[in-house]
Amino acid sequence: MQFKNNIIGKILTPVNRRKFKRFVDKYNGDFASKKLSCWEQFVAILLGQIGNCSSLREIENTIKFHSKEQYHLGIKRNIARSTLANANSTRDWRIYRDVFIDLIGNLKVNEQIQTKEVIEIIDSTPIILDLEHHKWAQQTRNIKGLKVHVLFNSSENIPTYFEITSPKVNDIVEGRKIDIQKGSTYVFDKGYTDYNWYYEIEKSGAYFVTRLKKNAKTESIGEIQITNETISSQVIQFCNKVPRGGKINEYHHKPLKKVIVQRENKSPLILITNDFK
């Protein structure tokens, strides 16, 4: 595919080269690298993505075709597909994760969005791998491969954080790493159940919405309020000060709002939140 250098240059403009180098140095990305730098790898993969290349051979040919523009893109010479393949398999992927997160942080939020409540969705999803060809990958009862943990800002419609881990890493382990922002609402499933984490979210001035586990020990401290035929709510509190695991429940005897959503041909959806608005 033919490109004009000024177009590729504009696409690369948001990438701060100094920050890029810091990310590379952080993970020793260019250590003992003579044939291909991380920046050259990044530009090569970007060209392949833009050109809809389906193989490393096509990327190799695309770079050769644009030999006159290589200097302006920061590429020193033609890149052999074997060299690119080696870089893709050995370079630390966290370099490009940090570049992605930095770019996301530079996105401008629309003025219209700034007036709305910020809703962050926390979730995980599997990356299924063939263990025959990826012997390094791990497996659980349900997942063979990897797990991606994502924080998705539904107000801006963009991911703001992600991490790739072994499938054996529990969701709540990654959830606790998220930097909670005051005023935001965090929505997550039962895989993130940790009463003390709920407490930390509230202490940070943020809100959460999640599903209540069936075996959670709660007691009612208010009357049921009926919103409509489908939705009702009630103020409750956790009554188990030391739940299973031995840690003191910091959310013990603190009010929460239980929301019951009736569903057709299904059992009711039971949610809890610290948002009483």
C-alpha cells in the first residue's frame, strides 16, 4: 500500500518521542538491540495496521516500497521479516501498553461529556490460546491462555486502563490496583467482591454498583421503596463483621442501597450501591 509521508507523520505526531524512550528504557527494550529499535518496531507494526497487511512479509515489502520516507519516520534501513518476528516475540509488551495508556490520557474530553457523571466499568475477558503452540500459557478450569483486565470509561467510550495476566489471577487482585477517582461510579460484577475494597471506594469519594452474592450476610434497616413494577429498593447493611477469610469487614454495619430489578422469566437481579441519590 502507498502512503504519503505527511499522513503517517500526522498519525505519529501524538506519540511523544521522549516519553516513548522513557517507556523503552523502563523495560530495557533496546538493550543489546542492534538491528531494530523499539521505535522502528512500533512504526513497522503501525504501517502494517494502517495498510491492512496480513503477514510480516507484507509489512517488509511495504517498508521497502517507502524507502525514501524511512528516514523521516525514524527507520534506519529496510526491516527483514525475521528481524521483526524476533522483536515481536522478545520485546516487552508493556512498553506499548504504557504508550497506549499515555495516548489515552491525552485525549480531549468533549465539553458535553464533562457535564455528565463518569461511569467506569471494570471487567475481564479471556484470550483463548492453543496450548499446543503456546506452551508457556497457563490454564484454569474455564480459560486456556491469558486474561485481559479492563477499566472502560462509558462516558467517553474509551478504555482508560488495562492489564494482561495469567488466567489464574483473580479479578479483584487487578481491581484493587485501579486508581479510584473522586465522584466516579464504578460498575463491576461479583468477581470483584471485597467488602473492604468497597469501603476504600467510598472513602475515596466515589461510588460503586455491583451484584450482591447469594451467600452475603445482610440485614434490612429500612422499608422497601417501590419505584415501579420492575424496580424496588431497600437500605441494608452487612451484618458479618468477620466474614470468611478472617479479615475484619470495614463495611460492617454501614448502610447500603439494595436494588431489586424484576426480570421476565428470570430470577430478580439484586444490586447493591453506596449511591443513595
